[in-house]
Amino acid sequence: MLRNSKIRTIVLFALVLMLCLSAASTAFAQSPNEGGAIVTADEEKPVQATITKNFRMQFDTTTPNATFKFQARPVSVDDKDEAADLATMPALSPAALTVSFTSADRDISNPTSGIMNVRKETGNLFAGVTFTHAGIYVYELTETQNTNPAIDDSKNDVLYYSQAKYTLTVYVANKSDGSGTYVYAVGARALTNDLGGAAQGKVDPTPGGDGEEFLYSRMVFTNDFVKTEGPDDPNDPDPTKESTLAVRKAVAGDFADRTQFFNFSMTLKAPELIRDGPNFYRAYVVDNNEVNNPIDPKDNAAAGLIGTDAGGSYIRISTSGPTAFSLKDGQRLVFVDTPVGTIYTVTETAATNYTTTVTVVTDNGAGVTIEGLTTNAQRVGETANSAAFTNTRNSVTPTGLNLNNLPFIGLILLAAGALVTFVVVKIRKGRYC
């Protein structure tokens, strides 16, 4: 009998221990300290959460007028996700789920990478929000797509919307005086990064981040904007009037050959923010002496580089390696589709008897003259972009006789011969006298 009593005691103790462990496990699972949540015990200063919008664009781009909106989808409350339970979850602050930019918003850090990061932080997501009861509320945050029709419908500009996704966990506690609730703690986890790939990780959603150099909420949605100062209709450009970049050729000097073609090599690199960038950019040849432009570039590039569209025949300038072409006096190579941030280098092959200078209109609109054969690496900006090569030949070295001077040369030779004959005769007479 005693033995059975001991067994019952051990079993009862084990059951009590299991219940305690279960309760402890539940308590730990519900603890806001799990998952790196930010906690406050001050009812008068509840925890806040904000969203950071990082608007990226190539340096020297004017920030466009743009508005970005976010969605906060209720996921669960106290691990319950039935419709009736989700109906008790309040909507987050509408004002804090929108952020706008204008041309006045700039990144003035002058990044060496050539990319501007124009950042803004929303207001508190819980501003004006009333949680009717204590509990653990979970929301899923995403960005609404295509909210800027002026940019989205543009034939030249490109705006990539964020694909990031976060879960925001809000720990709501009762106030000590029973007058309502307050946000006791908050935590967030990144589910998807801006390119749509997996990005599991805890982030700090509170304003000002975690005190590191990045002084914003770590719940970040990034958008990339690429601007092209291109034609009204990129599929039917007018290269004589619409240009994003031009390479010009001129010759100067009394002995310059205006019919001679000069050889060039050009490299292009698409802006870093362009996703799935083009294999080439179109370049048309315009000749100052031609009535119908652009001209057929058959004398300017290899046949395999030439294509045709509504704008005329063009040369394909590769984005993966150098492209060879040639220009003569009065011709220019005109691009209509190079976005802001495109990097280019043009180098001319040295021509015998010519000296070369190139004047580059840089990405800030200034003109810089370079003595030599190359532009060096230049970046396309919003203003007019060009590289003007001038080859000069002012004099030549005579290498033969000019027949127009032959009578004068004959007289000089005759006089010299007579003088030599006179000297020889005098010497002989003196010898035999």
C-alpha cells in the first residue's frame, strides 16, 4: 500500500512539474524580451514604431515629386487569426503609412559611389491608435505598388518599388490605473528584402534606430529611381534635336583634311541602379553637311553594329566592352537613351600630323578642355552631355620640289656653275704663268 502511495506521489509531482514547465514555456513565448523587442515600462511614454523610406537615385538627379504608401495587414492577436479576432485589431495610423518627397529633398553627402540616398522617416505608426484590450498584436507591413502615375507611365524614367515585407509585433499592456492600454513593447522581423529574396532577421522599428550611424528606423523600404532626359517618344526619336549624350568631331588648321575619318573607341557602363540593363545603347550619326539626318553610318562602323528603328539607322554601342567607330569633320555621334549616371569613356586613335584636344561637358554642365586623346571616365548628368574632339593641322614639312619654282632654281644653279668655272680658269692661268 505504501509502495503504491509513493508511486502516486511521484506521478503527481511529475505532472505538477510538467504543468509548471508548460506555463513557463508559455510565459517565455509571450515575453516581449524574446525576439529583440524594444521594451518600456513608462506608461506616459509608450514605445513608438516608424518606417524608413530610402529613396535612391544616381547622383546629380533632381528628386522627383513622389508619394509612397504602405499597407499594414492584421495577422493575429494573441495567436488567434479568426475574422472575429482580427476585427478587434485597430488600423495603424494612416498618416504614418504615407511618405512624400519633393525636389527640395536632397542627399548632400556627395557620395563617391555616385548614388544618393534620400531618407525620410514616417511618423509614429501608433499615433492616434486605440488598442481596446491588452494582448500581442501582429501586423504585416508591405509597400503599395504603382502610386506615382506621372513616373510609372513615363517612357523615359524608371521607378522600382520596394518588395520588402516585415512583421511588426506590438505588445499592448493595461495601464496601472485601469484607464486603458499602452504600447509596452514592439519588435519587427524582415521577411523579404527589397529585391524579393528571403531576408530573415530581427530589426529595430523604433525611431532613430539602435543608436548606430544609421539614425533611422531599421524597418526600411528602399525605392530606386533612374532618370533619362530622353526624347518624348524613345521609340521615335529625333537625333538632330533630342540628345542625352553626343560625341563631336571637328578639324582645324590650314592643312586639315576635312574628308578624313578619325578612329575612336568608346566604352559605356549602365547606371548601377538599372536592373537588367541594356546590352547596348543606340547612337545615331548626324552630319552638319547633310540635309537628311541621321545619315546611314555604313562608313562610321562595322556592318554588324548597325541597326535601324523609327529614328533611322544607328550604331550599337556596347555596355560590356569597347566599341569602335569613326567620325569626320562636322559629324557627331548622338545618343538618345543614356540615363543619368551612365559612365562613358571615349578615346581617339592618334592621327599623324594632327594634335588633339577634347572639350567635355561634364555631369554638372561645366566644360573642361583636355589636351590629349581621351575623355577619361565621365558621368552623364541631367544637363547637356558632350565630348567634342578637335584635330588641328597647321603646317606641313615639304618633302619634294615645287615645279612652280623650277625657273628660279635653274638660274641659281646656272650662276653657281659660272662662278665655279671662273674660279677654275683663274686657278689654271695662275699655275702656268
